[in-house]
Amino acid sequence: MENKISLKRFIEIRRELGYTQAEFARLLGISNTTADIERGRTKISGKVVVTLFKQFKINPLWLFGESDDKKLETSNTSVIPKVVTVDSADRENMVLVNAKAAAGYPQNIQDTSWYKELPAFDLPLPEFRNATYRGFQVEGDSMLPNLRPGEWVLAKAVENIDDVSPNKMYVVVLEDAVLVKKVIRKPNSNNVTLVSLNETYPPYEIKPFQIQELWQVNSKITFGVDATTETGLLKQLQASMEELKSQFKQQQVS
């Protein structure tokens, strides 16, 4: 039987992170659910303790009631790239992570052989010197109108989460996803808020330790550029509206 403090704190961690018992079990490598642990029927194994520390920086001593410090390494959270590739001349490559590769990026973030399967190039422009850059393909419409699905962002590695600016966009590599968001650090809060430019997507909060890597968007590569101005688009929209009104009136008459 597990002691009541460790059970209470184990449940607290799961609920705080927003996982169901089944989801948390999968994350911790436990079969089925964490229900037996939470009911005190199964002990919290050493493997679970190690996973909680590696994934979420949970202090094992806190978990078992021997410390008041819940997290370890919570300050100065490092989000530097886990792997950097170089070319034959020992110059850093800019690795390109397309939407399909992004699905496996968090799980392969430290696998050097995985990176070798991705395309990489050197961009000989002064704006891309003296820093580590990576290209990511935009998926979804959460950053409209600034970024469209299918476009690419070229982003510079951020060393520390405390360096984020509220006026920049970032590629945020979490434990299970790669997102492009604004990153907001609120005063007197230990959480980080991820904000979409498309207002149909509500902002949401995460813990800093959930971020594996952080890349500040520097520029983008877009396709299908044409000469249509915003004024031109507005005129097209107005014309379409007038046409719809005309059709509606005709239907009413007939």
C-alpha cells in the first residue's frame, strides 16, 4: 500500500497536467489506467518516479512527502535545441521539418539519426548568421492572417524561456506536438500562455517544463504570391456580396 501523501500528490500531478487516468498511464508506460495507483492498490514504481522527473521535473522527495519543493530545475528552463547538424565544412545546417515530420519531432528530438533523414541547407544571408535556425512547415489556420497552412517559417533557436517577447511568434515544441504561437509570460504566474492570432482559437496555459524547444520565428517562405492588393480583395468581396444580394432579390421576386 502506498502512503496517502504520495497518492494525493500523484493525483494532483495528473489533474494539474489535465490528463485522464488512461492518458496518464500511457505517458508513464503503465498498462490500462492509473486507477489502481490512485486507489492505493498498486505502488508507484521506480520507473514511474523517473518518468515523472524526466517529463515534468517532479521532485521524487516531494512526491513521497519528504520535501516542499514540487519541481526541480524550474528556474532558468532550458529550451535550447537538443540536436544541431553541420555540413562537410562544419557549418550549421538549417534543418527543414515539414508537417509530416513534425508529428514525430517531439519523440525523436534527441535522435541524431532521425535528423539525417530530414532535408537541410545553408542560407548564405547575413540575417541567418551567428545563430541556429530551423525551418518548420505551418499546419492549420490558428495563426491566420499572418501565416497560412503550408507556408514555412524560418526560426531562430531560443536559449531560455525567459527571453520570449510578447510581440513575436514562436515555434513551440511540446512533449507531443509542434505548434506556432505567441508566447506570453504573465507577471506573478508560473505558467506560460500560448496565444493564436486566429481568435477562434482560445489561448491556453502550459507549464514551462512542458516546452522542449523554443524557436523565434524570423521570416517565412510563402507560395502563390500574386499582385492582388488588400484593396483589390476588398473590391472582390464587395462585388461578391452585391451579386449575392442580387440573386437573393431575384429569388424573392420569382
